[in-house]
Amino acid sequence: MQRLLLYCLLAVTLTSTDVLAQDLNETIDVKKLAEVVKSPAFQTRVVGGEVTTNGKLGGYLIALRYELNFICGGTLLHDLIVLTAAHCFLGRMKIRDWLAVGGVSKLNDRGIQREVKEVIKSAQFREEDMNMDVAILRLKRPMRGKSLGKLILCKNHLEPGTELRVSGWGLTDIYESGPQKLLRTVTVPIVDKNTCRASYRPKVNLTDSMFCAGVLGKRDACTFDSGGPLVYRNQVCGIVSFGIGCASRRYYGVYTDIMYVKPFIEQSIKVLLAKR
Ligand code: ARG
């Protein structure tokens, strides 16, 4: 059931006992999975990239916390609207326990904090294969401040090889125990869909709502980068969704394809902003 989520989170559960233990499903052979994820053949140490600040990026990156714990990244699309991944909400459905934090670079900075009023996950989101891994949240009060910025939705389909920027507080090493204190960023090229499909077969079937990016063994997003944007010229074109390991030598990072999910996003924003 939660196999994909497990791949994303196993790195954390391997090293820290507390946070995500509840995500483990007894039907899964965790030991076997651990071998896949930790095996040196598939796994190298870091995601590459460098430390940055939210301001340098454009101020669009949001830190999403649940019961005060950092869970996922997000993108500010509008004063009241944040884009993220649907899987961030698995097992975390108490809306009032979510907090969106803007304008932070160091994860523990205070920033501009807003409570969440409502979340819409795609009705086609499937935990089994992470199909349609997209969610929109509406904040209780507008997120405003001079350190903040917004992104617009992707305008065009991008060719394989195009370099995009992914940023977040995710792990730089799967043996790490928690999110990074400092914000990091890396550029990753879009990967031909068939190439990526083939690399994931037969383990995972990539659906139409996904595309891949990264450099095998070198550059990738990782656990806790989820929900954050993959950016091309001030446009959000992807959402960090899943991967097996991080900067694996075999598996690319998988992102939700904004061009594909745009109708859902636009419709959800309309619905959320229509309510007062
Ligand atoms: N599912 C992960 C998370 O919850 C994101 C993993 C992205 N992994 C990757 N290798 N690109 O944070």
C-alpha cells in the first residue's frame, strides 16, 4: 500500500525512530526495502547543490509544519494559496495542526506564520503509486511581507535536458536523521519520460501526472524536500513527489507535472478563493 511513501521516508525511519515510524506498514518487508534503499549500488551520499537563502531564490518557498514538526516544502502562488504535494497529508489530516511558514531560510527561524483554513487534495491522488500528488491549501490570513515572492504556474511543456531548480530543507544524505537547518538548492535536468519509466520498471509504474529530473548518482531532491517546487524562470513546473533513495545511481527523482495537473490547481484556487 504505502510502498512509495515508504521509499521516500525509509531513509528517515532508518535513522530516527520517532517521527515517521507510524508510516510503516507491517505487510511490507522493511528489511528488504532497506537493502534496496541503502545498497551502495543504488545509493550515493548527497543531493549535490549548495546552501542558499529564500530571498535569493525569490521568497516563494514555504515551510509546512504539522504539530510544529517540519514536514514538507510548498510554493506561494497567491497571498492566500500554497501549492504542495498531496502525500504530505497522509496520516496528517487535522487541518488546524498545520502551519505555513514563509520568509525563512534557516528552518528554525520564526518567519511569517499562517494557519491553514482548508486543503484540497486531488481526488485522483493514489497513495499506491503517487498518481496526482498535488494539493492546494488556503491560509486563514494573507501571507504578506517584503521578503516573500510568488511563482506562476508553468506555461510550456519543457524538453528533456532543460535545467530546473529544486530547493528545500531535505536531507543531503540518507543517513541523516532529520531535515537540514539550512536551505539548499540544486539544478536538475528534465529526463526523458521513457528513460525514466524504464528505470523504475517493474517496481513502480509512472503515471501521466509525473515526470522525472535529476542526474543519477549526483543531483536530486531527497526526503523532506517533498511538496517543494521545481522551478523554471519564475514558473513552478514540478512538485517534489518521490524517488527511491536520493541521487541514486539507478532511479531519478519524480515530480508532479504541473502542466498535467494545472486544471486541478486552477479549479481548486477558484473554489478556495470564492469562500470567505
Ligand atoms: N517523498 C519524499 C518526501 O516526502 C520526497 C522524496 C524525493 N526523493 C527524491 N529522490 N527525489 O520528502
